[in-house]
Amino acid sequence: MRDQDRREVDFLTTKDLLPQCVIEAKKSPQDWTASLNYYCEKLKIPGFLVYPNGPTKKHWRGYSMGAAVFLKKLI
């Protein structure tokens, strides 16, 4: 998803057409992105910064975590 100001996140999940969370996928652990923060705040939903493996961290509007941890939580 990208807006006219070029802020982008990789995925937006919905349930009954209502936004549930935004997801940014990275190749390695990184800092929380400004775009992820923007969409979390604008849509009032949690965000997830997901990478192949690494530590899980709590952020103001969501979590950053390894893909295996994230996928287990989806079940």
C-alpha cells in the first residue's frame, strides 16, 4: 500500500473489509519505519515489522519480530 506522498507498507490485512493490521517485511532486523508508524496512527491499528529471524520488540503501535514468531501468532 502506498499513498501519494510515497509512504508505503508491504501488507494491509482486513477482516470484513475493515483494516486489522499493517505489515512491513524486511531482510534483517531494522528500526521501526516512519511509514509503518504513519499507517498505524492513521488507521488506529497495530503494525508488525517482520524479518527472517531476530529479537521480538514491543513498539508504541506494534511489534517487530522474526517471521516464525509472527506466523505462529497468526494461527
